[in-house]
Amino acid sequence: MEIKIQSVHFNADQKLEEYLTQRLDKLNTFYDRIQRAEVFLRLENEGAPIQEKVVEIKLAVPGTMLFAKHTEKSFEKAADEVVENLRRQIKKHKEKIQAK
């Protein structure tokens, strides 16, 4: 799986990128035909003292594109929620394919 990480208006550190890559690689255990993942990291409420962290992930799988987005106080928590959401979507997608 090809993973592309983009941080909008800031530079993500190597540790965060490795964490995201590790979490996304676990999705391969549920479905090995994932072609690529596009990760977008953003900060909301710019200028505010506490900024919300937004993680958006698009997964390209044969026949469709899966998408999940979550906002949290830290990128790691948001990434965990997004990956869990994508895991559920993958499971539904596989069930739909097998039912055909």
C-alpha cells in the first residue's frame, strides 16, 4: 500500500508520520487489496489558544474510495478513531463483495 501524508499549514514531525504509517499498515491485515492511502493533517481554529487536530484519510480499494475524518485534541487520538472507522468500512465493503 502506498501512503501519502500531507500536513496543511504546518510540518508534521517524523514520529507522527511513522505512527500514522504503522496504524495504516494494520489495515492490511483486514483487507490486503488496499491500493493507496492519502492522509491529510490539519489544524482547526487557527489563532485560538487550543487548536483542534483534524485527520482525514482516503483509502483507494478496488471498486471504491473509502473516507473517514475525525477531530480530536491530538493527532494520535484522531488517527486511532479514523483508522477504526476505516476498519469498519473495510469490513462492510468485504461483506458486500462476498455477497455478490
